[in-house]
Amino acid sequence: MGTLERFAEAKLAALAERQLRRTVHETAPCGAVRVKRNGRPLISFCSNDYLNLSQHPAVKRAAVEATERWGAGAGASRLVTGNHPLFAELEGRLARLKGTDDACVFGSGYLANLGIVPSLVGKGDLIVADELSHACLRAGAALSRSRVEIFRHNDLDHVEALLTTHRAGHERALLLTDGVFSMDGDLAPVAALAEIAAAHDTWLMTDDAHGVGVVGGGRGSSFVGGGKAEVPLQMGTLSKAVGSYGGYLCAAQPVIDLIRTRARPFIYSTGLPPGAVAASIAALDLIANDPDLVAAPLRKAALFCARLNLPAPESCIVPILLGAPERALAASRLLEDEGFLVAAIRPPTVPEGTARLRLTFSAGHDDADIARLADIVRDRILDRDAR
Ligand SMILES: *Cc1c(COP(=O)(O)O)cnc(C)c1O
């Protein structure tokens, strides 16, 4: 065995020792919320397909028809020949949903953040980011080579203090946060952050991967409570509630034009396949026109929380904090034995000591299944803590 293989094996052994080795499991979707794993049918409470649109007949049909008409792949970067006719329609719809001039679609949400952040700030600039911001916002920040200051989760006083101390010494500044936090399910105080950012000539960027289609009437975290927070950079993904694939930024025209000119994952990566773009367009139509569907996931999460006497959820993501990775893994295995697929989330995805079950609720979940799941969590997972 060469040094490469020995390195990989030693690294894996060390991770396995700490219960942090990860593996992929083949999981076949069977309709909206059911999957098959190792030949067993399970009800999944760990998909981000909150509206089950990946399985919606109109969405699937749009993907098939676009594939038949335009082909399976885009063939090149959008700046070369990959800008097939569906992109303009999708970007127009996203801009309307978010109330901006225009939008720019990327290959994925991760790629979007790697592209957007370094296009706007660089050496000599400042980034202030929530400590629980998604890994790809942090990766975009690192790539930009700006000074990065991290604030305590949702702590407005800390944001204010960091900007008061550091803003003046830097030319441009960006404030980064998730709109809905991916592993905790809580909302960022977007309107208050927008005010602080504006007062310090700092550009607020929200990553609304888990907000669009679910909160703010489906328009995302800038629209929670009925108003519209002044967020000049609204980023998100098409791969969660939209049920397809791809990432986007919604912003003012010159900002989008700059992103299309300078964002490296936009320039140097192939455009999304026509089928994925068409599926997103069809899904956004459903989100814009079916308020009952949009309201359903949060209602389902609320049923679960009420049965466990947990605080009312702010999104359809509900974490059950268990602490040690092995406890989260054991809880996940117990639920799998009961027919439920619920992911154990471990560091470094979440901070040390906060391994958890992460439950996600979708429009298609059955109320009786939610009740049975809640009872098992209460009686066989959390009960240990009560004693
Ligand atoms: C999933 C996620 C992303 C990445 O989006 P993809 O389209 O899956 O690459 C970005 N930000 C947050 C907060 C996410 O949860």
C-alpha cells in the first residue's frame, strides 16, 4: 500500500474512533415521503423537499418535456453556449418572487455562495457572519480573503459592536446570515439585521435555502411577518422546497450584471441542464399559486412540537439536541427500527457537543405518523433525560 492509501486509512480510522466517519446509504424514493433503504420501507423525516415538489406530476412532466426538447445537458458555461432559453424565464420568476430587478441562477446553492461573496468583497474588506451560517457561506468568505468576524448566533448587539469596531477600517463590508438556520430551524432577525447593516453601510446577504417555499408566504425570510425587509442580496437554492437543483441570487440589476461577469462558478462551470431549470419553473408556479401547500410544512412541524411540548417551530426544521455523536446515532437507529428515517447530525456540521436528530416536516406527512414519531421520541429518546 502506498502513502496515499495509508494516509486515507489512518484518517478514516481516527474519524471512526470519534464516531465521525460518514458513509452514504442507498435510499430509493417511493413517492412524497416514503423511501426504501436496505429493502425496508421507511417514512422519511429528513428530506429538504418540504413541498414534495420533486415528486409532483407537473414538475416531473416539465423536466421530461424540456429534456425532450432541449437535451439532457446544457453543453457549456452559460457565457459560452449553455444559456438555453429557459434560464431567462426562471430568473424572471425568481426576481418577481423576491421583489428584485433580476436574478442569477448558478449550478447549486453551494456554488452560488462560492461565487457571490468573492465577487463583492476581497482583501481589505470586512465580512461579519453569524456563527451558525452554512458551511458554503463560510467557504465563500474564506475564498474572498476578506477579514472575517463571527458574531454569536442571532446576537444583534454583537453585530452592532463588531461593525462599530471594525467597519471604519475597511472599504466594503458584507453581513452574512442564513435566513432560516439549516440545523436549528430558527429564523434570523432579518429586518433588524437589515437596519443595522444599512446604518453601517454594510451589505446584508441572506442565505434562504430553507426559507423559500416555506416561510414568508413562500417568498422567504425577507417577507416573514408580512412586510419586506431591505435585503439587497437574497440568495437561495432550488434544491430544497423547489424540489429541483441549482442556486440563485436575487438583487438589483447592476449587482446581477456584475455577478454574471465576475462570479467564477458562473463563468467556469457548465449551465444547469434544461430539465432541472424547467422543473424549477414549474415548481415556482405552484409555490406562487398554492398558499395552502406553502403553509402545510410549518403546520406539520407545529403538530410534532405541540405533542412534545416544544416551543412552536419557526420553520419546518426541528432539532432534537442529544449531545454526543453516539447518542444521536443510537436515536437514529432506534427510529429506523420503528420505520422512520431521521438523520443524526454530528460535528463538524454542528458545534461540538450538540449532535442531534434533525427532523424536517413536509406537506405530505401524515398526521398519524407525526404523532407516532413524536411519542417514540418522547418515550424512548428524551425520557432518559427526564429521569
Ligand atoms: C443546502 C444549503 C445550501 C447549499 O445548497 P445546494 O443547492 O444544496 O448546494 C446553502 N445554504 C444553506 C443554508 C443550505 O442549507
